[in-house]
Amino acid sequence: MRRARRISACGSLVFSMMLSVACLVPVVSGAQAAPSVAFLAHQAVYDLSLKTSRGNASVNSARGRILYNFAGSACEGYTTEFRQVSQLETGEDKTTTSDLRSTSWEDAEGKSYRFKIETRMNEADATSVDGVAERDGKTIKVKLKQPKVKTFTIDDAVFPTEQVKLIIEAARAGKSLLELTVYDGSDDGEKVYNTLTVIGQPIPGTKAPAAPDAATGNEKFKSLTRWPVTVSYYDRAAQSKSGEQTPVYAMSFELYEDGVSRALVLDYNDFVIAGAMGKIDIKETKPCK
């Protein structure tokens, strides 16, 4: 599952990770070859709840749901539909409701990416991002239609499905860290993230989790390996000259080798949201001709 979006505009996420750990464990770059990944076409529902409220945070409760729909194949490309509806209740008896919807298509070689994103906060008018990105060698050319017409280029970045593929390949190769620059069209369509992915030890599908869910209860997944993964996102434009930078966003999850994610944890600095998979439907994938 690609990264979840911000629940609200009430603060950035900080994930407490020391970048100096990169000196102690292997790092794999996105260019390193590895076995191919066969993604599973599926639709999953995640139920959101408040896990932790930190420091001076006034968040008393949170609830919501993520609907994640992934389809396609290596021959026709991958389509993703994502919707996240969330409600936060604060100590001032205020409720903030956010509704994010996005659709995207990415070709299997990570050369082309089309995206539309709509975000609404409470009763305010929705904001929209609409664009297309094309890769030519190491350069990506982005053409935005919304929120404003603009064309710009990005160097050495990957798109979201390619990001997940590279994480799985690194996990299979026994790597602990993966550094990638990612472009997914989020925020105003111009945001680029440097990411650091930490990959834990593999978990066999037969090992029961502490909190079972729709995936671990499905026979199909009992033959699959999964890995605990944490991805931290850093604003590329705000990169520190000293080399030390705090993540603006991070999420943790267990990632199966077919691209399905379970046990989501979304850390928003002031508070942390848990996402438990309540349902998963497996779809048929048309074989490549």
C-alpha cells in the first residue's frame, strides 16, 4: 500500500529515527536489480482509531476508514483508487472531518504516472490536483492541470507503485534500509519526498500476529512472507545543509510479498493513528497476452 495521506492540516508527522543508523546496516539503491514482484489485485478496508496522543496534543479520539482499491498487471499498468475519511475530536469539543480521494495509473516500468487527488476539510470547498508525469532516463517531466497549469522536472525519483516494488525487492534481498526519492503528486502537486525505509526481519505467513485481521485469516496469505516496514518521508525542498533532517511524515505496516499491507500505523507527531484491516477482497487479474 502506498503512503496514506494526512488526516488533517493540524501538524506534521515526526518519526523518531536516527539517520546515523545508515552507517551500520546495508543500504540498497533503487537501481539495484532484484526478482520481479507479482502484485495482487485487491480491495482492502482499514478501520482507523486513535493509538496515541502525545505531548500537548488535544486530540481525544479519532475514527475513520481507508478504502484502498488496487488493480492491473505488468502488461496493462496499475490503477489505484484511494479514499480516506477521518474525524478528529479535540478537547474543545471540536470535530475536524477530512475526506481525501485519489485515483492514479502507473505503467509497470515506472515510466508514466497519471493522478487526480481531491481533498476536502469540513465544509470547505475541495482542493484538487490533476497531472501527468513522464520519465525520460533519470528525469521526470511533470505537467500539472490543477491546482494551476505548470510544467517542471524532477531528477532521480520513482512513482508510488515502483516504490513498493523496490521495497519488496530489497526485503527479499535481506536489506535493512532503502533510500528513494518519491513523487506521487500529493499536496499541491509539486512536493517531492526523500524517503528512508527500514525493513525488519521476515515473518512467515504461518506465524500468527498479536492482532489477527482479514489478511492473516485468509488462507492465501498463509503461504506468503511479510516484513515489518517503516517509511519516513522528508521534504526534499527543505533538505538540511547539515545533513540532519526530521521526517515530515511516516507510516509503519507489515508488507506482504504481493504488495498487500496490514497493521497500519500512521504517526502524525502529535498523535498516532492505527489502521486495522477489516476486509479484503481478492480480484482476478487478466493474464498478459
